[in-house]
Amino acid sequence: LESLERLRDVVRGQIENQFGAMTRQKVKRQLLDQLDAAYSFEAPSKLVDAEFNNIWAQVNRDLEAAGRTFADEETTEEEARAEYLRLAERRVRLGLVLAEIGEKAGVTVSDEELQRGLFEQVRRYPGNQQQEVFEFYRNNPEALNTLRAPMFEEKVVDHLLGQISVTDVKVSKEELMADDEEDETSVKAKPAKKAAAKKADAKKADDAEEPKKKAAPKKKAAE
């Protein structure tokens, strides 16, 4: 009985953590939507092009891996490009806004926090690849900085949430898990209604910097 109670506690804790993470993502998405509405300016074209190219490459990799086409996703290549370009513009614009807010607020990511982030990233890979991944990041400062950016973003979001009043509202599991407009800077996009292209959205631009995975462990992002 004691073992059963411990198991129940573990499962309960896992469920609470899962729903807590989902709740935070929804609150973050709403905050980013507000920022997107409040700040209207033309994002630097070079940054937008670079972000779009990363997104578009991931979209095509995912479609190829799934053996699907844009037609299968109930869209056209032209429509998908237009939607992902809008996503790239939003991401870049919000990234600049968050960077400005974070700088003014004195938000930083310490070396200790970055190290913890690195270990979390490494643990997402199969055990036989973890040392290789760790060495890759340790020997590539640019790749390591791709971990710093999302950590900085999360700290800026925490800072902003601390400045506003957040009201708790009870919702059902179904309401919490219902599809919303997908996340933004932390990448969730849907050019189409089906699932193959969905995965592209869930990946950050740093995927291109990471060592090739022999297995495809799933991440967590974002925005």
C-alpha cells in the first residue's frame, strides 16, 4: 500500500507539472500576442529572411520524412510560404521587443543557468549520444548561444508576468488542451490543417546548429 501511495504521488506530480507547463504556454502565448499587437514596425529583412529559411527548411524536411506534399496538407507551396513568412516576421519582431525589454530590465542569463540549460538539452538525446552532444556545445560558442536565447526569452516573460495581474480561471482538461493559435518566437506554426507540417513549427532555428541526431528525440520550445 505504501508503494502504491508513492506511485500515486509520483503520477499526480507528473500530471500537475504537465498541466502547469501547458498553462504557462497559454499565458505566454497571450502575452506575446499582446506584445505583437502593441509593437508594429518593419523587422530587419535580413533577420526575417534568415528566420524564414530556417523554418522553411524544417517544413520541407518534415514533409519529406512523412512522405507528404503541400497538397496532402490541404494547402499550396505558395500559401505555405506566405504563412511561414508572416511567422518569421512575427518571431523576429517579438525577439527584438523582448531583447529591448530584457536589456532595460537588466535581465541576464548567468553561466550557471546556461550550464543547467546545456545539461537539460543533452538529456534529450539518447544516452550513447549525450557525450558527443555535450562536447559539440562546449566546443562551439555559437551553438551554445542558441541555448541562451530561449532561456533569456523565458526570463523576460517571467519579468513581464511579474509586472501584471494574472487572474486564475478554472478550466477543464479539454479546454486547456484545445488548439489555440500556435506559439510564435518559440515556433509553432501550421501552414496547413494536418500534422506533418506541424512539427516544423515546434523547432527552433538552432536545429541547424546541432549535431545530427541518430534518433529523433522530441523537444519542448517556446515561444
